[in-house]
Amino acid sequence: MLDINEIMEVLPHRYPFLLVDKVEEMELGKKIVCMKNVTINEPFFQGHFPGHPIMPGVLIVEAMAQAGGILAFKSEPDKTESSVVYFMGIDNARFRKPVLPGNQLRLELEVVKQRRAIWKFKGEAYVGEELVAEAEILATVMDA
């Protein structure tokens, strides 16, 4: 649905901190499904952990936040060219299984509540059919 070039038009993040590679599905104001290809050449694997590389949980949450940011930005009717999405908070984060190099992380977020420019999402991250992480994410769309 959105490729990496279209994602970079929405998010200000760039390598190595852009953690969404593709938007597979999006229903404005309701839900989004994104993909992140986890490769061994990610810079964080050098130190997390040598000989046993695992994607840091905080980066899985950041990937969810970026996916939610794409949905909020695309759904926000009052945005301008200078609008940006800010990550505001996280609740109930849980990490179930490690995410390893070679995995494809599927990020599924659905809108729990939206009031003015504040968005609350329920996010889940999967590898295959297995739930690896979940969290509630808060974000806002505002002028930079």
C-alpha cells in the first residue's frame, strides 16, 4: 500500500532509525499493518548482544510508534505541510519472544481512541503468526 519512499514522505526518521519498511494495509482512522525486515546489518546488533543478536524491545516499541504515526498522520484532516507526529507515551508493554536477524516483524495497530490530535493505539508485533510484543501507544499530530 505504501512503499519506503511514501513512508519517508510521512515520517521524519531516516536510517538507521526508520523502522518501518512497508505499509501492507491501512484503514484511515482505524488500523494499519506494517512490515519491518530485521537484518543482521542493523547497527544495534553489534552491541545487543555480541554472539546472540536480539532486536531491543524499545526498538520494537519504536517501530510500533512509527506505524501508529503513519496512520495518525494519514488520517488527520487538519494536518499541514509542517505537521509532524510525536510519540507521547506507552503503557502495558510486554515482550513475549525475541526478535532475531532474518525475522520479518509485522506491526498491527488499531485505534483505541482519537480525540482532537491525540491518538491512542493498541499495538501488536508478530513474527509469522507468533505474538512477540504488544503495547498501548499515545501519539499526537502537531505543527513542528
